[in-house]
Amino acid sequence: MPATPEKPAAGAAVAARRKAGRHRGEGQWAVGHHTPLNGNEQFKKDDDGLNVRTRIETIYSKRGFDSIDPNDLRGRMRWWGLYTQRKPGIDGGKTAILEPEELDDEYFMLRVRIDGGRLTTEQLRVIGEISQEFARGTADLTDRQNVQYHWIRIEDVPEIWRRLEAVGLSTTEACGDTPRVILGSPVAGIAVDEIIDGSWAIDEIQRRFIGNPDFSNLPRKFKSAVSGSPQLDVAHEINDVSFVGVVHPEYGPGFDLWVGGGLSTNPKLGVRLGTWVPLEDVPDVYGGVIGIFRDYGYRRLRNRARLKFLVADWGPEKFRQVLEDEYLQRKLADGPAPEQPSGVWRDHLGVHRQKDGRFYVGFAPRVGRVDGSTLTKIAELADAHGSGRLRTTAEQKMIVLDVAEEQVDSLVSGLEALDLKVTPSPFRRGTMACTGIEFCKLAIVETKARGAALIDELERRIPEFDEPITININGCPNACARIQVADIGLKGQLVMDADGNQVEGFQVHLGGALGLEAGFGRKVRGLKVTSAELPDYVERVLTRFQEQREDGERFAT
Ligand code: SF4
């Protein structure tokens, strides 16, 4: 029956109520809503997350774990890159049932932000030493170009900060409702095909916005990326704000502005605002976008707070108008979209000549898993081969820069001896895994060891497979390993095995992609595999694809 003005149908009435509710109060500061609408907003209002550092240094590190205020423990400590890690031995079935304090271990994950993925060998050596001394050797490379430690004791945090900061690194706002690490092209300043080097803008954004109390209470996390590489190498489509290198026909090299990307709940790809931003304006425009997010972002529901929801409601035209009129007080030039990259991989692995005639060498551990001892050895190897610089990538890989031609072979042999492959199989190259149940309190299944074993199995079973392929493994319905944009995305959950037992497994998503043909994988209805069946399943999918593909056909198509 059609709805009448007097008596709307139930569905329409609910939708109307929702819409009215949204406009009544999403907690947007810019329209006068300053009363906290949930516990997170309350603790952020009570005290700036940045202030917890003083308490860690003067109280918690001296009196121990039990002295930590719960609002600091599960809230503000994130502003300094600290999360409690999962108590060992709690299975994934209990994740949603237990109270947070029952899942909390007395140890922390600590995230080191590496803006632009840029590291010196001295910095990497310090990261490695901290890992061995304070983190039981752990040090994972993340898909946000960070390094993550585990097993950190609160007592050791001030000393870890002292050592990191002595070499110009920090954990400031590495987590929390803050401007997180700024992704940057791992080959900024050196790549032969570079459109524009965004490094200056990353430094300037860091200087002006990171650790700045004016931007330390955002509705939710704020992810950003700046890359002038035509390889589109920072997953710009899934950041809250991205600056992507383009050449304007009149003004020359600059950046195309994207906003509102993000995975996890209601995944959305970023949208172009159609503007061209010169390098020197990138920090101001970043400031405008983060300002809009702070002031107009939704603060009522955590799962509707990311910038993508505001962008979806406003649309790109209104977003651009508010940015120009209220935040920049000037119009931005119109500009072109990025072009389709020539290669299919975005990770810069292998040996490549730099602009200056030297070489960079990209290499792959398995699923980002390295350790402190290996990182120290990588720093030593780089030094021994005349390089003082390295980069992390947004694919859980690394690159050594500035290697003279005659040193390349020796460096490659040294890396391969550490099981860091310069010419990896497509499986090692294209597989990423999130932290998973080993340390993550939200996890339902194991991911890192599962991913590493899957790589080994696929290399053994289908050694001739030559197609670029991405296999991303998440330990829960969140999206830390970007499952929605992988060729094969695996979302961790409990599934039934053939005997009717509930066991660890995955919901399969197929056919996602990044790039100019970006899109989300299709959730294959009913297609769930147990962890034990995973190698068989992936082998079947890939073998069938290989047998049936047409000339030039990619897996995602
Ligand atoms: Fe944890 Fe889930 Fe993120 Fe994996 S995807 S790290 S399990 S929150």
C-alpha cells in the first residue's frame, strides 16, 4: 500500500524519524552540539588524550598497571599509540562475550608512527633495539607504514619514548581519535617516474597538526595520504583525505584532492573534489579538511563518525564549497584526475634505478612479520651497502634506498639470506594479514601465522602461478588488512566444520580492487571456509582462474 501524507507506511515512518533524528543531533560541534552523546565523547571532553603522557611518565610507569585510570587505559592511552593487548589463551568465541577488562592483558601494543614511511638506518636500528629489549623481539610492519610492538610494559614506556624521540621518531597520536600517521609514497624524491615529491607537505602537516590540541579531539580517527607517484602507491581511495600527484595542463605538477574514503563499517571509496592543489597549499587544505571533520563530523554514534559519512551526506560539491568558503577563504583551481598506473603492483618491490642513477631495492617479509633482530640486521646491511635511508610501504614491505649499482647484487643476497625476498612469489608479494587473535582484543581468528602458512602452501602447490594477486586476511569484521579491496578478501569469523563444530574460519569476498577501477569485493553468499580448508580453497580458486582466464584478464575482472 502506498504511503499517504496522513499515515506513512511503517518503513517510511522509520526512515523519516531517523532522518529527523540525524538532523536533531549528530553531535556536530559546528551546529552547537557540545554535550557529549556517548562515553568516548565524554572522556575526550573531560581531558585531552594528549595529557595522559604526563600521567604515564609520573604515575603509571612508576606505580604499575593497576594504577591506571580505566578511562586512560581503554581511551586516552591511544593518543600515545598504546592499546592493551589480548590476554593469551582466550578463544575467538569469547571476544564478543567478555567484558573489556576480562580481555585486557597487562601488556600493551605500542605503535610507532613513521610519517611518509621514511626511516634512517639509525632510526631503524633504534626500533630494532627497543624491540629486543622491551618487546620480546616483536616488531610488525603495518599496512599504514608504521611499526607495531607487543608485550610492552607500562614501566618501560618513558624510556622507549626517550629513545625513539632521540632519533626523531614518536608514537604521538599513532592511535585514537586523532590525525594518524600520514602515508607517503615510499619512493618520494627518488623515483624516476615521480610526478611531484610530497615530502615537504608531510613534514609541514606533521609540524602543524600532529600533537596539536586544536586537532586532538576528532570524532574518530583521521587517515591521510600524500603521494606524487603515478603508481598510486598509498591506497588513496580509502583514506579520509588524500593528495594524489597529477599534472595540471596549465599549472603543472600538483595534487588531486580526495576525501571520505574508509573501510570497516559501511566501506566507502574516497571521492574527488575535482580540485588541483599546489604543493605549498597542501598543509592548508589538509587543515581545512581536518577542520571540517572536527567541527561538522558526527559524534553521536562511533560507527557513523568517520568523515566518509559526512561526505556521503553532503556530496563532493557541498564539501568543496564549505572547504573553500569557510576554511580556506579562497577558491581552489579545478584539476584533472590521476591516470591509470602502468604497473599492476603498487609496492615498489625489486631493484629499480633512482633519479640520481643509484638504485632502490624493495623486499618482502611474510605478511609484514619481522622482528627486532631482523630489523637491526636490515639496518646493518643497508649501512654496509652505502645506504643510510629506508622506507616502509603501505603493503607491509620495505625498501632500501640510495644503493650504488655495484653494491646491488650483494645487498640482494644479504636480504635473501634473511628470508626477505626481493623477487617474491605473487603470494608472498600480495598477501597481507592484520594482527589477529595473537594480540588483538577484537579478533575472532588467528591471521599472521595463517597467512604465512598460506603463502608457503601456495608456493609449493602452484609454483607456476604468475598473476598479480592480493589476498588480505582480517581477524574480525573490521578492515585493518583491507579485505574489501583485495582480489581475495578473508574476513575472520567462527564457522561450522564438516562435523558441525564451531571452528575458526573466514567469510570470503572476491574481486575487490584499488586503483582507477577500485571497487569492493563481492561477499560470496554462504561461502565460508574453515581455517584448515583455506589453502585448498584458495588453490582451487586460483587454479580455476588460471585455466579459464582470457588473454590479459585480471583476477579482479
Ligand atoms: Fe584486530 Fe580485527 Fe583489526 Fe585484525 S581486523 S587487527 S582482528 S580489529
